Amino acid sequence: MDSLLTAGAAFLVASVALGLLVYSFIAGVAPIPTTSKVKAKILGALSPDLEGNIFELGSGWGTLAYALAKRFPHCTVIAYEISPIPWFICKLRLALFPLPNVILRRADFHTASLEQAAAIVCFLFPGCMKKLGPKLEKELPPGALVVSHTWPIPGWLPEAVHQADDWHSSRIYEYVAPPWHLRHKTPTSDGPVATSPGAETDVVESE
Ligand SMILES: C[S@@+](CC[C@H](N)C(=O)[O-])C[C@H]1O[C@@H](n2cnc3c(N)ncnc32)[C@H](O)[C@@H]1O
């Protein structure tokens, strides 16, 4: 009986690990949660007067979705997650600790309409930011905010670049829509560097 239980547990752990691995490969990024220091910077980058829908693109285990929903109780947080295991854990978390202003969707956010967004929050990877830029340009309403953890949107000029006091010195890029064409700059890199030479010195030490 004991060995059956052990085998069952080993099978479960292996299945979860494999599921996470496969979906990290499909999504292009593992469900790494945002740390509390970066979370504080992201929340600080969003205006307390924000109203409407906050879209979280790739919500992982729900770390940021919970923080956003608590900080902005008058807003609706619409969280998209493609990977079934983090999505399920977040769903379970919402069932146990409900937050009325969180809508969790298991879907690819590339298929979602972002036309009703007041703000976009994401922590993704360079290739995805490249693909996301044109979608945001097409769909976001004027005045919408975009806050991206670590990765800038190639070709966009940030309104501000915040730096967290974590061991990566993570950067948080803050953008405001549009007119996008006035904010365009030639992309210099897909990496975690500012999208314009000026932006290097534009790091805002919020808090
Ligand atoms: C680095 S994690 C960030 C998790 C969470 N946002 C946080 O900051 O704590 C990125 C997440 O985005 C998800 N993801 C990547 N591409 C996606 C897509 N096209 N649609 C939905 N989720 C996606 C991944 O599965 C992963 O869980």
C-alpha cells in the first residue's frame, strides 16, 4: 500500500513538472512570480486614480493579479494565463480566497481584445514583447497605461523607467497610449535596457 502511494505521489510530481516544462516551452516563459520588491514598483507605477479594466497578460500563479485587485478594488482585473497548472492553482486560490474584481481566463492573450483596457500589466519575454507591441498599438484606447516588468516594448519610448531594489535591479517600463507614432524610437535591443538613450537617465526612483 505504501509503495503504491509513493508511486502515485511520484507520478503526480513528475506529471506536474512535465506539464510546467511543456507549457513553459509553448508559452516561451516559465511561470516565475514577480517578487515583492518589483510588485511594489509595479503598483506604484499605476495611478491610484486608475479606473476600468486592468489586463494582466500571463498571470502565472496569480501573484500580481491578487496585488492589483487589492490595490484597485474599484477596477476589474482580467488575468490571462495559458499554462494549465498555474492557472488551476490561481483558480483554486480564487475559490478559497475570493476576490470579486478578478476574472481569470485560461487563454492565449494574443486572441483577446484589449480595446476595453485602462491598463496592461505584464512580465513576459523579449520575443513576446515584439509581437505584443503592434497588438497594443492597434487595440489600446488613448490614455491606457502599459507597465512591463523587465522587458521594454521594442520601438516604444517609455514615459518612465523604474528600478526595483532587488538583486536583478529589475526595471519596470511605464508607457502611456498614444499617439504611438510620436513615441516611436528605433529599437536598440530586445534586452532589459531602455528603448532610447535618454531613457537610461530617466530611471525614476519611485518610493
Ligand atoms: C514570468 S510569468 C509572470 C507571472 C505573473 N504575471 C507574475 O508576474 O507573477 C509569465 C506567464 O505568462 C504566461 N504566458 C506567456 N505567454 C502567454 C500567452 N500568450 N497567453 C497567456 N499566458 C501567457 C506564462 O505561462 C507564464 O505563466
